[in-house]
Amino acid sequence: MEHVDMKQENDRKITPLGFYFALLGLATLLFGMADILVWAGIRPGIEVGILEIAGDDFFRWAWGGFVMVCAGIFMLAGSARVETLQQSAKVVLGGVLVWVIAGTDIFARLCVAIPAGEASPAFLNSCSGFLTEFAPPYTPAMLLIPFTLGIVYLIRMHANDDS
Amino acid sequence: MVDEITRQTVTYGTYKQTLGAVLGDLTVKPLTGIPVAVAALYAFWSVFTSFAGELVTDGFMVKFFDGLWLPWFQAIWPDPGSWHYFLFIGNPAADTCFEAFGMLTSGLFVSVGVVLPAVFVFYLMMTLLEDSGYLPRLAVLMDTVLHRIGLHGYAIVPIILGLGCNVPAVTATRILETKKQRFIMMTLLAIFIPCGAQLGIMMSIIPDLIGVVILCLIIGFGIFGFVLNKIIPGENPEILVDVPPYNWPVKEYVIKKLWNRTKSFLKEAVPFVLLGILFVNLLYLGGVIQGLANLFEPVFVTWFGVPKETVGPLIAAFLRKDLAIAQLSIIPMTAYQMVASVVLVTIYFPCVATFVVMLREGWKELIAAIAVLFVVVFIYGGLIHAVGILLGVA
């Protein structure tokens, strides 16, 4: 009986890794909510340091914000007992959703950066013009990318389990 | 002997769940699967608009066709007042290829500059979804919703294909089991699913209103699907779907599929766009469009609330719907009229290529689908006008 209780306690325990993903999930959730609220007109737009939430487009900020909210919830839901396979999968799924939003943001910048723009007689952008498009500010999803790399650790951990 | 065969062919072991398998399960459970589907559609649309809209069409094609191609033709083609100038180059005072509406100006711009990049990136994304194993999961996820309109989960395949081109989508309706299901799917495809070409052109002409247009089409798809399910006799059986594990798409297969799909688009669409413009310009020259516009004026102006000049694009829509939407862009209209006329062009008669494929599926079904289509266009067009009046925008 005592053994079962200890096992349950261990199962419930939030490890440092779980704590990390809980924080990441919380940040993702808050960013997602901020995306939606700014789009809804609660605030005209947020620009803090290298972070920017423009909120000017339904598709990017309301729809994308909803995806970020879901990503945050998945990470929070998986952060307790994160080492188990089922819980890890939830965290990984949350991370993948953040990568989807960040990836499309980066791809959108790339697509704007390659052509020279309407005003220029040239077709292709200059090197400096190209790089300028990648300068800050960045969207919340882009800023979260380095922090979501912890998910790669989870993937590798379970890849080792499989082998 | 059975024991011997079993010993040689069957391997026994302990099943161990992998991370990939758990992720696969999560993407078919509604609570986690629906957000993933929403994210997949977000990625699909975002890549589509960034690549086809920002990069290729706005970044290069508009500059090339409006800055070099059109002025060059306007300079070298003789006699701007002649009939051949009108047919091949179009309006001599035009500044953009959308305004010119000649076979060699607007025709090539629409087919190569706008529609080709849209169709290319659509098919690329579609192939990636298909080969990664996500599409069957989407089918499982959509099964309950699609059953409400008489279809089942695998109807998502013709629906998504239809967003690229209605021609393969109509052929793909064969994966549905009963006649009833195939008829409902074919009718809804012909009416409410805009093809990649239309989406590409809408993105160029009405980027701010495209969401409203799509919303009108989704609502219409749901309402008329529900009604058709109620009034058409027949069965709507359940399906068993074999969901494969997730895989990385194989580069060679992706390239091959992409090439085959884009090639068939080039073969079918480009000649239709060029000949379509030629045909419509001939009708304008012969005064046929003006005559039809006067004849149908009461229906268009009073019932649908759109200008009578939209008769011309509706005739062009039978040849190519993308061409028709491009033609709408040069008619002076309010935002409401633009949304209503783009929705009308989309739900109106299927393009001739789709028409031919539908005929191949059975002439009785085609006639029934067209009868439904006329009723839907009349009712839904009037309904949108009524909503516009109630909202004070029509």
C-alpha cells in the first residue's frame, strides 16, 4: 500500500523538465491570448523591445492566436509527469503547433524579402534589403522558437526508448 | 503444415507504443485533433498566400506583365482602334493587365502570372499532407461533421482536391459508396468549392473581402448539403478507415505527383483562359453581351443586387471562373456588390472542363445537378442580397 502511494506521488511530481514546459506553455498561452485580444481591439498593438503584436489581420492574429492558445494548453496539460510517453506527446504536439506558426511567419518574411518591391525598377532585392526584412521586431511565435527546442530533447529521449 | 507456415511467417513480440504512434492518436481525437486541423489549415493558407500572392504574383509577375509585357505589346501592335487590337491586346488605355482584357495580355497574365503559382503551391501542400499520412486522419476527424450532410469522412478528399481543381475532384467522388453520396458531393463541388485558380485570382483582386466570400460559400455548403441529404433518397453508410503511420514524404514521389498535377493544369487551363478571353471579346464585339445584359438586367439588379455588367463575366465563367473574376475587377462596384458577384460567379454553372467530367459520370446526374444549381443560385443569390439589405450594405 505504501509502495503504491509513493509511486502515485512520484507520478504526480513535477520535475524540473516538467516545470520548464509548464512555464513555456503558460508563456505560449498568454501570447496566444494577447494575439487575439489585440486583434479584437482591446489594445491598438503591442511593441515591447523586439516583440511585436500588430493585431491588424484576422487570419494571422485571431486564427494564429487560437493555434497558439491551443499549443499553450497542450504544453501545460503535458507538463505533469512529462517523462511518460503520453504526456511527452502532448508537449511535443504543443511545440509543433508553435513551430507551425513561427515557420509560416518566417516563410512570409522570406517571401516579402526576395522581390525588390513595387517602387524599385529591379526585380530582386539587394542583399542589405533582404537582410533588413529579418530584423526585429518579431512575432511571439518566432521569439518562442529557441525555447521550444527543449522538445527536441523529449523526442530524442523517446527515440532512445524505442531503440 | 499450418504450424510450419506460421512459424516461418509470423513474428511474435511485445507491442511497444512509440511517440509517433501516440502523436498519431492525438491527431484523430477531436479534443486535440481539431486544433491540429485548424493549425494545418492555417499553415496551408499562410504558405499559399505568401508564396503565390506575395512572392510570385505581386513580387515578380505584376511587375513583369504591367511594367514590360503590356507596354511592349501596346507599343508594337498596330492600329489601337482595330478589332484585332481589341481581341488580342484589349483596352489601349489600360495601365494593368487586369484592365486590358486582351488574349495576349490578360490571358497570359491570369493563367501564368496569377493562377499557375497558386495551383503549383496548392498541389505541393496537398501532396505533402497526403504523403505524410495526415489526410486519412483528417478524414476520421471530419467523419461526424460530414455525416450531417449525407457524406462520410473520406469526402474530405474531393473537397480538398476541389480547392485545387474541380475536374479531379469530380472523379474522386467515386470513392464515396452510394449514388446519393456521389450526387450530393458532385453538386456541392460544382456549386460551393472554389478552385485554386479562383482562389488565386480572388487573392489578387479582393484580398480584404476573400474571408467574407469564403464564409458565404462555407455557410451555403452546410445549408444546401443538409437540405440535399434530407430530400434525396438513399443510404449514407459508415466507413472503416485504415490510418497509416506518419511518414516523411519521399522527395521523388512528391516531385512526380506535383509535376503530373501541374502539367495537367497547364494543358487544360491555359488554352481555356486564352480562348475564353477571345470568345468573350468576340461576344462583346458582336453586341451579344450588351443584349444579354439588357435582357437579364431585372434579375441581376433587382434580385441579386449587382450591376447588369456582371452578365459578361458570368458568360466567361462557363469557360473559366478565374477569368470571370478577373473581369469583375474592372467593373465599378461597391464592396457588397463585389462580394455578391464573386459568390455568384463561384456558385454559378461549373466551368466547361468540370461540366465535361460530370457528364462522363452520368448525364442524368449532370442534369439533376444543374437543376439543383439553378435553384441554389437563385435562392442563395437572393438570400445574400436580403442579408445585405438587412445589414444596410446593399
